[in-house]
Amino acid sequence: QALIGRELANSQVIVVSNREPYIHERDESGEITVRRPASGLVTALEPITRACGGVWIAHGSGSADRDVVDSRDRVAVPPEDPSYKLRRVWLTEAEEEGYYYRFANEGLWPLCHIAFVRPKFRREDWEYYKAVNARFADAVVAEAAGPSPIVLVQDYHFALLPRLIRQRLPEATIVTFWHIPWPNSEVFSICPWREEILDGLLGSSILGFHTRFYCNNFIDTVDRFMESHIDRELSTVSTGREATLVDDYPISIEWPPEALAGASSVEVARQTVRERLGIGADVKLGVGVERFDYTKGIPDRLRAVGILFERHPEWIGRFTFVQVAAPTRNKLEAYQGIRSESEQAAEEINSRFARNGWRPIELLIRHHEPAEVMELFRAADLCVVTSLHDGMNLVAKEFVAARDDERGVLVLSTFAGASRELLEALLVNPYDNDGMAEAIDRALKMSEAEQRGRMRMMRELVRDNNVYRWAGSMLLEAARMRRRRAIRKRM
Ligand code: F6P
């Protein structure tokens, strides 16, 4: 944290993402409330932006967002202790529909995730995507205090933004992070505007992915579709102008998470959560926490819980699985389908196995604030993260961070980037329901000593490779690039 502050002492940092870190809503009584969205990106970026100060530019999406901004569409955040400015960009309904729902989430999202959902690409959505990227470029230029800010561009909503910024602020240091997987070149070639997207991203000084595998996929894609010079040893790509460093930076969380401050003891959390959910004190608890997204593998996971009771009936009445699912991207058909499929799976399993007031599955479809999620993690005996495909998955790391008692077992998909780091989790194939059921059984039977050994290793890793290291390594590289450029200029 101190290192980041020192290196960037004289630089302006501008963060750009679609999702805003604080959403102002007006409730039924007319009161304005502030909500933290369910977003891995926000979880990771927020502590960094607090440490750097500067400006965060994002789409204003809350019902009271306009009521709290100044004449430049800015509001100081975090509300309880302001340390940076949030600048909101207002999108029309048509822009939000075309750029966010359709091009980004019906096109790029399924294109980059292996979940067997067909990507949809339509010319009119592409036009909105281009127009909204240009609007965010305007906002970056308007916020830039000088010719060379450090701009942190986040995610697949803004593939064109790095090049647009580079054209108008050639001296800027642009650090882009792609928070989702990058597919192989054959899959990526489905996108009719693949060259434009690659060229847009190559406006970056640094382009980061979670894993080396995604970097290699990206470099292979450039190699196949662009006239370029690739230095595989330095991991740089250039198309004639300045080279872009393409490197892996596994994202992480704040250590310890802010939401853990003031948390009650594990014993109290166990009791409180069980009482709230009407679960007996001696019943083991499993949790899953995510947005209701088809990449997260929720229906398969619920079916695995059903198979567990079938194969290991000794758990009937002795294990409950709580699935928190935050509604997300509801307008899209693929998301409506996943909700009804999950509800149906939960109902089937509950009607088959429930007895004497005990239910095997609790499906809680609502947004949970970070402190509530932490309490659930601390109350649980195991956490199941079985994404079909996931860039990183920070829920896995949050569960580990929540367990300062060194207890609890993580069941983790091999298709989540986090599985490359959290090797002491029980790693599972999310398409193999029988295998997942056996892993849950194994987790439930795991000795305290084994839990402690595994949890301790994972906690050390998340503590050392925390989000400050993630941002720090990118920002230090950016600072190095700036120094090199200054030396070159003087020569
Ligand atoms: O984790 C991938 C991601 O796209 C984040 O980058 C994003 O914040 C999160 O999913 C939530 O999605 P949305 O912002 O569309 O609700």
C-alpha cells in the first residue's frame, strides 16, 4: 500500500469500469441508501482506489445517483470516509441495452466463457458499444489533469477504450485489465469485429489477464489476426506503434477484508446464522455465494447436493446447503433460464428429502451486503465454488480470508482461475455431479487437523498475494515504463 502511494505520488490515477463501486438508491420512504454491488471487480478495485485517491469513472445506475452528484457529475466516496471522487457517466436506456446487455453480455461474455451459451453479435449493438466506449473516452479526457495520467481500464465493456484514449492522450500510461477468461483464437474469431477489438486493446501500455493461459490465448489471437511483432520472451505485442506488455496478474482481495472488521466470533456467527435460517445447531452447513449467472454452475451444484443425499443418506437431516444468488442481468433470456432451472432443482431436492422441519437446500435470491456474506462464510463448514468457467473467482478467496479460525473446507472448480493458486481446496470438475457430491461428502468428513493444514496454506497465499500485490505489480511496472520513457525523451 505504502509502495503504491510512493510510486504514484506525483501521478494522477483514473479508474474506468462499467460498474460503479457505490450505488445510491431511493427506498420506498424516500430515503437515500447506498449499496455495494455484487462484483468481483469492485471488491478488488475499491481498496486500491481508496489508497491512490484520484477519480473512478463509471456508469451511474442507481435510482438516486443523479441526486447526489455535483455539477460535474461527481460524488465523493466512500460515503463514511471520502477518499476519492466517483464520476458518473449517464447512459440512455438504448445505450445501456445495446452496449451493456447486448454486445458486452450477450456477445463478449459467452464468447469468453466456456458455458456453451451461443454468443450473439448484432451490428446495432456494436454501434452502441463503440459509441459508449467513445463517451467514456470523453470522460477520461475531461478528467485528465495533465497529458500523462495513469488510466486503469477495467474489463470487457471497454475493449476499444485504450486505443481511443491513446489517440487523444498519447503520453498516458494505460493499464487495462481483462477480468474474464480469454478464449482460444478459433473461438475468438466468431466475433465479427475481432480485429477492431484486438486493436482497441493494443492501445494499452499494459494488458493484464488472471492467468498465463489467458495471456497465451490472447497473444495467439493477435498472432493469427493482426500484422504484429510479438516477442514471446518479453511477452510484448506491437502493431507498429508502442509495444503492449501482456502479462498475468492474478487478482485478489484486500487482506484482511474490510467486511471482516467488527465481525462476531466464528461461534457466534455459527449460532446466529443457524437461528436465522431455522437450522439445528448440530446441522452442518455448506454455502455458495454468487451472482445468478449461468457461468457459476448453480443448478449442477444443487443437483450434486441431491446426489449426496442419495448416495450418503447419513447426511439427511444433518447437512443443509445455503445458496445465495444475487439477481443479475435479469433482462437477458439466458439469465432468466438459469434462475428457473435452479429453483426447480432446489424444489425437487427439497420435496424429496425434507423432513421434520429440516430442508436440504435454502436458495436465497437477493443481494447480500459484504458483512452478511462474511458472516455466512464464518458460520459454514464448507464453501462450494463450482463455476463452469471463471476468470478468477474472488468468492473462493473471500471464504479463505473469512476463516481466521483455520476451519472450513473449500470445494473449488478446476475451471476457475483461483484453482491455479488455491491448491489445497478440494478441486472438482463442475460438469461431474457425482464427483462434486463425493467431494462434498469428503469435505463433511474431513478431520479438523486436515482442515487446518489446508486452510492455513490457502490463507498464507491469499494474505501474501493480496489485491495490493495485484495492483502494485501492475502499477510498479507502469511506473517503470514512465521512467524509461522519461529517460528516452532526454536522450
Ligand atoms: O467478474 C466478472 C465481472 O464482469 C466483473 O468484472 C463484474 O463487475 C462482475 O462480473 C459483475 O457483473 P455486472 O457488473 O454486469 O453486474
